[in-house]
Amino acid sequence: MIINTELEQKGNLFPSKIINFKKDVDTLYFSTDNDVVLQLTVLRDSVLRFRYSTTGTFGNDFSYAITKYASTGYNHLTIDEDDEFYKITTSKLICHIAKEDLRVSLYDAKDNELINQDEVGFHWEESYEYGGNIVKMSKISNDGESYYGLGDKPNHLNLKGKRYQNWVTDSYAYGKDTDPIYKAIPFYTGLHNKKAYGIFFDNTFRSYFDFSHERRNVTSFWADGGEMNYYFIYGPQMQDVIESYTDLTGKPHQLPPLWALGYHQCKWSYYPESKVKEITSTFRKLKIPCDAIYLDIDYMEGFRCFTWNKEYFPDPKRMVKELADDGFKTVAIIDPGIKIDKEYSVFKEALEKDYFCKRADGPYMKGKVWPGECYFPDFTNPKVRDWWSGLFKELIEDIGIKGVWNDMNEPAVMEVPNKTFPDDVRHNYDGNFCSHRKAHNIYGMQMARATYQGLKKYAYPKRPFVITRSAYSGTQRYTSTWTGDNVATWEHLWIANVQAQRMAMSGFSFAGSDIGGFAEQPQGELFTRWIQLGVFHPFCRVHSSGDHGDQEPWAFDEDVTDIVRKFIELRYQLLPYLYTAFWHHIDQGRPILKSLVLYDQEDVQTHYRTDEFIYGENILVCPIIEQNARGRRMYVPRGNWYNYWTNELIKGGKELWVDANIESMPIFIKEGAIIPKYPIQQYVDELDIDEVTLDVYYKKGKEVSTLYDDANDGYDYTKGRYSLRTFKLKGKENELIIQQHKEGKYTTKYKTFNLKIYGLPFEVKEIQLDNEIIDIKRLILDEYSNIVIDKDFSELHIIGV
């Protein structure tokens, strides 16, 4: 093969003919005459694992990414052999393994259509500098094929024609094409012929992905060490692929507390205590809802983790309680660098227990960060993680901090050439001892894991809330995240929108950006437009460096403050809608944000859209990302949609102009949706809510919506004490029927629903509630057919004239 010859000239090696095959339950082994072995495991009918060895044997099978709760099992498995290939068939997939060279071809079992096939497939190159192999895989890229995923890459949603690498990196003020940055999520979804599949390359070394960049019809991925170990996940729907990947790498271990979905305010740095109180009291004075206030590194004594600067914060326990009494939860930063200081108890204990990372020849890894010269805990050691989790007792249990924010955990190191640990640093890696080349991408993940364990222990019976900057696949099990040190520019507003969508596509929905930009200072218009986007991201936080001016909602002019307040209030009104979306996320792995291609992959017009997205299941959002804009063209996907502001019903499947002055942005509601809303609160649980509004959008046809409730915190929901309401809407020319099905043992505090019905095409003649005609006069009827009924109704039947 010509390509093989070209690659061989570059030092690549290839498998040869299969000489042996054996089967062990769900795992197949294909051995070649040059010691290459392919281990193929059938995890599910739609999920296959491909693992290659070049020595005839495999090392210990260990992964930080794969959860022990991943679903396994299949409905059908047969293995056949002919002259050219082995054929493995499940109910979803047909896999051919070529006898000549181990190349893989994958087909849809229903129609035998080719989904994905190797180009030269697995090959490798010996690494003479470090030992082991540079492992490589190349796949054929089909005409019109598109690619999505890879985490927080600050570029177009569609990865076609691009090349990226995964090496978590502190990337202050990164730009549109900066690569790599903070996350390493080596998972992508491919789409062609209206069918989607996913590939998760579970290799923590520095890895690379080329989506037809170097060669037009070839997509490839490779890593600087470790195994060629990847999972193939078939849809054929993109949402199925993402849900299966999230099942494999883990859904969040629990729902976030509801307050964590509120609005958060952060700055580097709010200190001393008087400044913190000034900020929080201004929120309450101006009636701008806010649930969390953040303390950056200046709350510490000399930037030493787990300490307090007593000059700035003389009595942190009192302060935190007073903030809590005013509805504010305090979130504190914790970095990995531990200051070298023999009088510092955390340093002394870790030194005595030998918990710090070491260089290859024995000395501790030393690097400069905010406290000065530091050592760094080896979070890949389970003993270190247990020790680290125990350090949170005072911060969480005694002082009352409600959340912890892990920063600088790539790990970032100042004043060294590569801004991180040298390659020769050694790690425990849960008993699979290795160098930093292998552990770098998961260092921040394991720090976040240890932090999560500490908060779960000491915040109990409340739920933990952790944020991390660095992440690898699977980190979503423990923590939320943000997209790092962005910049106050219009380009970064566009980037923030793309990154949040891409993170959701990559199994990590609980994400957001530094609203307004971390570096530099936004003007009022940019800040306003960013707030309008940010309130529709699962994690909603304003954060700035503080070097360029103030960035609170009132830091601009009164008009900006009023608009920002309005959109933050909208965030709080939609909390039950967002909380329900989180329920579906942790229950099924369903992404909370859906790019248009994820929403409707069959419409090729969606394949290159970056701006519009679906929030939850039923709300279409399109931010304004250009200065001085008073509207924009946007693509509305198939179906009928109500303009949120005007209630005008429009037909989708086309691009159109939408007016949106500075006080609004394009928001549309899916026809037939039922959107739950709370009354406006200044913080979660400020009010005893006795009525929930249901915005009902009429549709001629059928639609299903849900509403999830629990105690907003704690773990009782895991014991069945939750409320999940399913609303089935059925509209006809002169009728609207809404049926409710309830499950769960939780009794909600609210007693009634206030139904506001939009788009009703007829005058109301009669209303039946649970088969009884009710007196319309005693209902509150306005232009939107406003109806107040008992929350536990079974069927509402509205009949027209």
C-alpha cells in the first residue's frame, strides 16, 4: 500500500497478518505474527473497546476516566470468519477485523451501512528518548463528515479541517485559536450520512487529533506514549453517543445544590471583610439576586492554603455565618502549591508523610507559584487524596464555607520554561507508577476528586460544590468547571458561547465562562450581552482579575444595571427548569446545552452553526455577539417556536432576522412546551414558594414536558424523596388537554400551579378539571388564559367555542 510505504519511511511500524484468535466471554484477542495483539471488548451492543499491544502482552488495565458504574451487557453477539476478515455482530454494530493487517471496519447492523473504517489503522513508532511507543490510529474521513467535541477548544464547533492537542495548560488571556488550553477531553463525535458515532481515546499522555487537516480524507489520533486504547460508541443519534460516553466516564455523582445554579460573584480579590460585606450588601440593596460570593487567594495568610489572613478576616466563622444569614454562600479558592515553610502545619505534615511529588533522582519537585517556592502533593496517590480531603474539616465543617474552587491545577508553575512540572517528575498513579508525561493531564482531575471527597465528608448532610479549572474525561463526576482566564472582548464572548456548547457535547455540562472576561475591562454593552448569554449557562459566575476596574452589575451605568438585573431575575425564575435539566443530566447523561447539530443532526444547515443553542429541552437561545447590534440573523431549527418577548409564533427550518436591542436577546420557546417558573428571589430558598407558574405554549399536536423537585439540597432524593411530574400536552383546533403523571415521595412546598397559556387559538367556552366542569368566573382569566389550579391535578381540559 503506497501510504504504508510513506509512513514506514517516517519510522512507523504496522501490524501484520493475524495468526491466532481466541474468545473469552465478551473479549476477543487477535494476535499477529509480529507480536501485535488486538483486544476487542464488547461492552454494549453499541460500545466496543479496542486495545492494542505491540509486545504480545498487556499492562495493568487502569483508567481514571472510566467509572465503575458504567453500563455493560449486550443483547446479541456472534463471531464469524471468512477468508478476509473476522466478523463480530451485535444488535447495533457489525465489526470486520481484516486478517491481513488488523484494520477495522464498522457497520450499522440494521442496514449494513459503513459507519467508520480504518485508513492504515493502528501503527506505532518507537520512542527512543523515553522508551515505549508513540501510538497512532488513522481513520478514513468521508466526504461531508463533521466532527465535534474535545472539550474547551476555543474554535469553531465543527472540528473538520483542524488539528488539536490535549495537554492541560495554564493559558492566561488565550485567543480564538490557542491550543492547548485547560482541559484534556480526548473524545469526539463524528457525523456523516445522518449517523453519529463517538471515539474516546483513553490515553492520558499528550495526545493529538487531526481532523482531515494534514490529509483531506484522513482523520487520525495519536499519543506520545501509553497504549492505543479507544472506545467506539455508536448512536446513530448524537445525543445517544454523548449519553453513552457520559455513562462510560460517569455522570455527576449527585445533583448540585440548587443555590449552586444561582448567580455567583467573584473577583481577584474581594478583601478585606469590609469589602466583601460592601459587595454583598449592595446586591441586596439594589435587589440583584445573588447566591454566592467568592474569596480568592488574598483571604489566605501569605497565600498558604487552609489558612486565613487575620488582618483581613479576623473572624472568618462569624463573617461566613453573617453572609449566610443574608443568603450568601461563601466559596473559597484552594490551589495545589504548598508553601515551603517549616512553621506551616500543612507543609510539615505532608513532608513527614512523604506526600509531595518527586523528581526522577529523588528530590522534591519545587516550583514557584503565589506563595513563593512550593512543593506539590501527588494527588495520584490515594493516601494523599485521603489526607487532602481531611484538610477541609476546618474550612467546611467549622467555618462554614459552602464551596471550594480549585485553580492553578494543570498544574501551573511560574518562571519555568514549560510553565508546569518537568517530564521526569514521578507519580504514584494509584500504584501504576509513572512519570509526569502520563500523569500531567489527570493531575487537576485527581486534585478535584480529593477536594470533592473532603467536601462530601464535611458538608454532609448537604451536597458538595466544587469547581475546577483543569480536567480530563470523567472529571464531571466530581465537579463543575469554568473555561479559564478569558479576556473582556467581543471575540471572547463568541468563544464563551462555543466552549460551553462544546463542553456539553463532551460530557461536561456543568460549565460556564468568566462572565464579562477575566482580563481587561468590558464596556457596559459587552458586559450586558455577556450576562445575557451567561444566565443560560449551567454555571453562572462573573469573575474578573481586578486589575482593570470593577465588574459588578452596578459598575457601569444605571441602564446596564437594570438590564443585568432583569436577566439575572430571569435566571432565578427559570431555576426549576434548569434543575429539571440537571435531573435528566445525572439520570441519563443528557447534555443540558444542545448545539443545533445535536438538536437536529439531519438538517445539514445545523452542522456549522455556532451561535444558537437549545437550553434544556425547550428553550432556543441566540446571544448577540457583535457590538452596537440591534438584532441579528439566526437559524431557527425545524418546528414552530414562540418568540419569548412577543409570543409571536414562527416556523423554523430557516434563517431569519430577529430584533434584539440592548434590553433583549433572541429567546424562543418550543411549541407545546410547558416551562416552570419560580417567583423572583434574591437567593435560593429566600421565599417559601407556594405557587409555581407554568408557561404553556399551545401546539396543535402532542408534546411532553417535565418538572423535577426535591428539597434543593441533601441526599433524600436518592431515597425516592423527590417529585417528578410529567406533563402531556395535546392540542386540537378547539381543545387543549394537559395530563399530569407524578412519581416520587417528596411533597413540594408549593400548593398550586398558575398556568399561563400562550397561543390559544380559540375563546375558552368550558374548562374541565379532573372531569369536573369548573366555574370560569372564579378563575383568573386574562389575555394569556391565566388559570390557577391545584398542583396535583390529573387532567385539565380546555374547550373552545
